[in-house]
Amino acid sequence: ELKNIISPEIKSEGSYLYLAEHVPNANGGANYTQLNAMYTDIHQRIVKGDIISAQTVKDGGLAAALFKMAVGNGIGAVIQYHSDCFIPLLGSLILESKVELAEYTLLGKTGGNHLSMNDIHFDIAELSMAWENTLEPIFPAKSKNVQATEVAKALSTTTSIRKPNTVQTPRVFIPIFPGTNCEYETEHVFVDAGAEVHTALFRNYNEKAIQESIATFISEISAAQIMMIPGGFSAGDEPDGSAKYIVSVLKNSEIKEAVHALLKRGGLILGICNGFQALVKSGLLPYGQIRDLDDSSATMTFNTIGRHISQTAHVQVKSDKSPWLKGMKNKKFIVPFSHGEGRFYASDTMVKELADNGQITTQYIDFEGNIALDMPYNPNGSVHGIEGITDATGQIYGRMGHPERFRVGLMKNIPEMEFMDIFKNGVEWFK
């Protein structure tokens, strides 16, 4: 049934637009008999492929619903409708259809870059700007901090890391911290990739629980081929900054020793979002070891927009030096993002060093494939459009995007989206 889910934006020019109107009972309540029959018919026509988009008519009425449909893909419509366009018609739907639907009220046809209602014409771009600018001073959608420097060259180099001993079913350890919220999706993709996944929660309600958690983490890291630190908001990103809680755990002397031993025996480490922040702030990225940082070190900081973002963005693989990115050199992907502190920051000197070593693995790009320096293509303002990096060996990879959140049937309004399966690459490295 996933293939029968449709989204609300207008899909093509030359389609018919119809109003499937709910007629309430005399007391104003829902007419469930009519709704059931109408929705059943609409569902059948969706399955048949006749209806290709549908939008509910809620607050703002028909006018607001049509605007939302038009702005999605920038496709307009010519409409004739002589009732009140601004009252909510709860239960009603606007349908985009490839064929005529005699049972419903014809509103008009799609096409052009204007939304025309009763011979009054509105430019879609101007409507969109007015809509976005209403709250722009309070909740900005764009950052004013546009980076003007040229991007660093990022190498495309095939990995030359010595493969470790083969393992029939590689073992993955996913540490879970208070505030982690991506462990289920992460476990799912690794299981799908053929791994044996172990998870453990770091419990901190008393000293005994902390010591037991440290012992568990050491045991799991020592038995694993892969350690993956998932996304979330460990300890609520407190005090004043992300991943400090995770870093304090990684810097425990025994856990630190176990992590370094994992790398020495050829193991891999992955960090996404909060995990990436932890890798950078612990020194594992870009240095390849847990160490203290100084003023010249890279860091992760607040988005230049000054708040949390949740969107998709385009990224391109610039270097496949890491096993995580095998076979992906120069490929482009659309990836979900959700974070408040996703801005990678480093000096130009360090960025050049990373680029020369092939450690800049993924960068934000715009629709034309250019490295993105500002929003919305670079959602956090990362310097030189850097989305992800590795250590010098390629064993450790960190990034802000969430490829693990991809599922068939989700984000269907982005038809070109595909799974960036770095997880399978990591697992197959050991086979």
C-alpha cells in the first residue's frame, strides 16, 4: 500500500482540480456516511492512478489550501469558485486528477506560475515570499552569515586501509546515552546490513550504575568490530553545548583504552549528528585518537540561523577514502537533517590540511552541484560546506546527516531520494 500514498503538492501542468466537499449534518456534525463513501471512492481512484495529489481544506479555506498545493512545486492553476474562499471546509479535499471526475466540483486546471482565482492573478513566488516573510524577523528561515571564502579542494581517493581479518557476522556496538534518540533506526539499518547489533544504556543514577555502565561499555567495545554513536541530545546538550556528556564518557581512561584498541585492530567507528559532535570534541576526528583539544582544533557549534533546523539537504561524496563510503565517490544524495549545533568550524589552515589528506568526505551542494556555503542548501553554515569528515586512516567517519532515517514510503514528496547505505559498506568491510 505504500505506493498508493500521495502528497499534497501539484504534480504536473494540465491536471484537473476538483473539490470533494463534505456536506455536514444539519447540526453541523460530521456526515460519516457521506465521508465514508467519498473517501472510499477517492482511495480507489488513487489506487487506479487517476488522483495524483490531495489537500485538506482547513483553516484559511480553499484559498490557503490551493496556495499550499501550488507552492510545493511552483505550479499554478486557474480556478473559478464563487463561494467564500476563506472558510474552512472540514473533511473536504482538493483533488488533482489526470482524468475528469464527474462526481466532484470542477475548480479548474493546473499550469503556469500564477494562482488565478476568479480572474484575480497572484504570482506564486510573490505569495511564497509574503508567506515566509511574515515571521522571518522572529523565526528566521535564512542565516545572514554568508561565508564568502572559496571552498577547499577535496580529494577523491580510494581507500588504501589494510583490511582486518574477515568476520562472518560483524558485531556492532551502539552506546546509548541519556538523550539519545536515534538508536532504533540505527540498529535497524545495521541489522538489515547483516550485522549482529548490541546496545547498552549508560546509566548514571548512582555511582554503582556508572561503574557498571563503564564495565559494560568496555566489554562491548572490546568485542565489537564497529562502534557507532547515534544522534540525539545527550544530557539535553547541557551544559551549554552538545556532546559534552558523551565526551566525558569517552575520556574515561579504560573506555579510552578500549576505543584505541578497537582502532588498532582495524575496527571502524561511525558518529552521526550527536555522535559526530562527540567524535570531533573528543579528538577522534580528525586526529584519530581521544585527546585534549586546543584553540587550533576543529569544533561543532550552533547553526548560524541561531535555532534548530529540520530538513533535507543535498550532499556529495568528495572522498571515498573511508570504508564507510566505498563506491560512492562523486555520488550525490539527499539526506535528512535535524540539529541545533551542526556547524562544523575549523581554520582555513586545518581545512586545507583535511582536504589535502582526503579527509573531507561529504559536502553540502546546491541543486546545480556547487558547494553550498549558505542556507538552505548548507543548513547550519558549516565552513566550506563540510558535512562530514574522517580521520587520516578513514576508519572513523562522522557526519551531521541522518541516512538511517530513510525508509521506503517516507518522504515521498522527494521522488529522487535514495538510501545512502554507508552501514552496509561498514559491515561488508569485515566480510
